[in-house]
Amino acid sequence: MRRKHRRLQSEPDLDITPFMNLMIVLVPVLLLNMVFAHTSVLELNFPTGESLTPDQAEELQIQVVIHSDRLVVADNQGGVIKAIAQNDGEYDFVALKDVMKEIKSRVPDKKDIIIMPSQETSYQALVSVMDTVRSYDAVVAGNLVEAELFPEISLGDAPTVEAGEALKEGGQS
């Protein structure tokens, strides 16, 4: 009978060269993409349950109410400043920015504004209104800079149509 001799078999070395090539390409690509992924944080002021002091009640409050068919710019002293209707189903942010610039020229020290979206307002519309009322691009000494309008934004609920109609009817009688 013949004996079988086992030959010593060694396992082949693991070749990690393709994996290292992948890492050499992948790491710089991921690092470059990190520069383009920015997260912006917007600080908002939410209404509190505290009652207003008499000084705060007399202070000018600028409001932008976002309805499904229009934007309404108003204040607490004179009422509606301007109602901006939609153009082709889109809000007119250029007209809103012009109204905000005009208001800012009248009250340059004012920094706060209240935005009141309705229930059917889309998130994109809300963010676009916030961006529009916060600042605008201006040319100063040949350079394009971002000029401040109303950076301190507070959010609230838009008045319902029924409440608005009741107020109108109560005011007319």
C-alpha cells in the first residue's frame, strides 16, 4: 500500500492592492464633496404664552401673511400695507422684496418681522419668504454685498378666512 504524502500547502497572500487603489480615489472625492454640502441654520423666534407689555403692544410689528393665492404685508398700526397677488401660480417675491426695502427705508432700526403661513403653505414657499424678507443683494463700492432687511424672524399662524371675514363684517357695521 502506498502512502500518500501530504504536501505542505501554504495559503496565498491576500492582495489588497485593488482595495488600496479604491481608497486612494474614494477618500479625496468624498473630501471634496464635503465642501459643497452646507447646512444652514436659521434662528427663529416662536411666540410665547406670555402677555405683551404695553410698550411692546405699541411697538410697530410688521407681518407677512402667506395665503394660498397672495402675500399680504401688514402692520399692527395701519393695517394692510400691500397685498401681492400670485403671478401664474407663483408668489411674486420680487414685489415682496421691493415692499420690504420700502418699509426698511421708513424704519431703518426695525429688525424683526412676523411671518404667518396658512395651513396649505408649502415648505418651499415659507423658506423663500423668509429668505426674501431677511436680506437683499446690493452693490456697494462696486462689490455685491448682502444688505440686511429684517433678519429677526418670528413665526405665527395666519388668521383663518372665517376670522378675517368676521373682523371685516364687525368693522363695517
